[in-house]
Amino acid sequence: MHLLVLRPKGIAPLEPEASHFTSRVQLDVAPVMQPRLRQSIEIQSTVPSPSQRSMSSAISLEGVRTASGKPYPSLEPKHPNCYPRTVNATMQKLQEVFCDLFEDDDIVVSRNTGAADVDGWDSLMHVTLMLEVERAFGVRFSSGEVADLVDVGQLVDLVESKVSG
Amino acid sequence: MDRVDQLLSYIEEKHPRLIGSVREAEQVDPIWFRRVTNQLLEWSAGVVDGDGIQVVADGYAQFNSDVNWAQGRYEVDGEYENKSYAEVYESHYNQKETMEAYLWGVCFANVLRPHHVELGVHWEMRFLSRLQNEPEIIEIAPGHGAWGLLALDHVPGSRLRGFDISETSVATSRAMAHAAGLSDRTSYEVRDALDLERLAPQSADAVICSFVLEHLEQPEKIFAATRHLLRPDGVAFITGGLESAQVDHIYEFHRESELVVMAESQGCRVLETASFHPSRNLRNARFLPRSMTLIVCPSNET
């Protein structure tokens, strides 16, 4: 399943029924891999029983319809920038490395993130970053591989190729 | 926009991880930085094919990345990657394309690295200022040729002979001299830097040998050659890298005193030393990369 970041902006309960609970929820939605594509949408959901369901970080959008009444689009990856679960795990680990190294929990990395997007990502910090990535994933990079990296997307690909290779 | 601004703009756009340290280099001594960087850009433009700024900037970016990565590996492994000249010759010096880009990287590291700007200012103030009366200069392993040419440009009437084991280096130095309009005051020859004691003794008023020691298995021979070549009142400028990993660095110096003792052991008197290091280093580093300069003359001690 494609991972989404769901940030409730407001919940408006509608009419509770005997066996169903309908609510309209406004959400900020963004693919984890592309946080810059975050947009606000409104969805209306009818769930079987309010007492047995609660909002959680893991939300299934099965059966959920957008505010206009259309089914929510398929969450299966269709674009090269949408990656299978293993790469999401790689990105998640890289996210942790970035936050630890640059001492900033607010850093959100995406495939397009480059040196200009992260304060302090200079040529020297690049070396420290790559050594940390080596340690985190148990891989070893060559000088050429380190030099050629432009953005996080290339780093993900490189790590994945080393781990799977 | 002048050449230097074009270079900075190109680096900012194409190599954004580098621009911070390059701006820092400019701030060390803005006048020196702009004057010498412009000079090197002008000379190199007469040598490279196509867009000179792109070639030298890309070469420097590659060089800088390789050096930083080697330093990172050094921190992890605790020793330089290569131990012998033969290893480096096969993997590096014998690769023509690699060497050409490498030479531009080395050349522009002299102006684009902050602590090398400090070193460059020191070289002009403390060494070139000593050269007078149309001196005969010998440059050991000129590589790209810039150090010797800067000396010629700075010291009226001076002449220079350069000896380098690399044909690529000799060709580059000759081309740089031509572009600088200094061909008539220079001659370059392919010759092993360790074979210079076959040259006539006491034939130079000055010797320049920049960042060669750490590339050699027996760096003491550079001081011996310097002692052999210098006239009694001659003076030499010799630099070396300490705890500075690079793919072609094989001799590890850890203390400044090691170079002083080595110079003295080969019959040189050390007149001045200075050591420069980057303002920032790798996080939690145990090694501190430094660039050391020695100004030496022949010792009268027997």
C-alpha cells in the first residue's frame, strides 16, 4: 500500500445512525516520498460503529470517498517516483540519519532533496553523511559514487542497489 | 561579470555543496583571492578545450570530493589507502584522463580552499619577497606549473626550470607557461624528482617544491636534492601535507617536527615554518589535515 501522511485539520461529525457513524474529515495528504505534493482534501467516511473504530495513524482508505463523492484514487504505485515498501524503508532510515546528523527533527527528505535544501549539507558534511549511511546500512561506497550523488533519490537508489546486490 | 564571478556562479549552480567553503576562501583575503584566481583562470583558459571555467570547476569539484572522501576513509581505517608509489602510478598517474582533471583540481585547490589562501599569502610575503636579482629557480615536480609561473610573474627577470616525472604534467606546465606569456623564461623536462642530484650542484638561487613530499616513499630525497641544487645563499620553499589523505598520498606525516627533522637531516637549515589547517574538519575527527610550509637554505654544518 502506498503510504500517506494524514494530518487531520478538523473533524465534523454528521448524523450518527444506529449501526453507522458518518464523519467528514479534512486532511492534509501527501505521499511520504513527495512531501512537497501535500494538499488538503476533504473526505467523508461512513464506518460501521463509532465505538469500535477510532482514528489512528494507520487509516485504510478502502471505501472512502472524496468530498465530491468519487472513490479515492488507487494507492498502487503508478509512477517511477512511487516505490515499493523496501525503498520506503530505506527512505525512512535515511530520514533518521539526516535528522540525527543535521540535528534537526524537522528535516523531511524526499527524492528531490539536495544540498541546497538542507542547511549545513556542504562538501565536508557530505562525507560525514555518507559514512553514516554506510554504517546504517552496512554498505561501502566508492569515491566516485560519493562524488556523483546529487540528491536523496540517487542515494536511495545507490543504497538499494548495494543492499540487494 | 568577470572570470572569478563566473567561476563562483558556476560552482554555486553546479556544485552547491562547495560554494560555502569557496566563499570562505574569498573572505580570507579578497584581494589576493581575486587576483590569483583570475590569473589562474586566464592561464588555464589558454590551455583547456572548450569552456575553461567549467573544466577547472568540475575538476576541482571532483578533486575536492575525492580528497574529502579519502579523509573520511582515513578516519575510519586509520591509515592512508595506498602505501607505494607503484600502486598510485597504476591507479592514478598512468591514467591520462584522470590526471588532466586531477591537475586542474590540484591547481585550483590553491585558491579555492580557505587555508590554502592563507598559505598563498604567506608564500608571497615570506618567500617570494626574498627572491631578488633575476634569480634562477628550479621547480621540483611542478604538476600544473602554477606555483613556478606565479613566482616568475611576481619576480622580475627570474627564470625557471621544472622537472616532473609525468609527461602530462610537463605538457600542462608548458601550455600554462605559453598561456601566461612566460614561455621564454621557462623550460620543463620529464625527469624523476628523485634523480635531481645528477644535475649540476649549486645551480639554483631558489627551489620550489609544492606538495610533493607526501606523494613519495622517500620524501627525504627532496630535501637532499634541494640541498644539492641550492647555491650557498639560495633559499627553498617546500610544502607538505600532514594527516591529509588523498588517493595519491602515501607518506604519512603526523607532526610538523617530522618535516623539520627530515630537512635538517639532509643538510638544510630551516629558516621559517608555518602550518595551515581548514577552519572545519570532519565531525569527531582524530586527524587534523594540515598544509605545512618550510623555507630552508643550505646548512653550513658539516
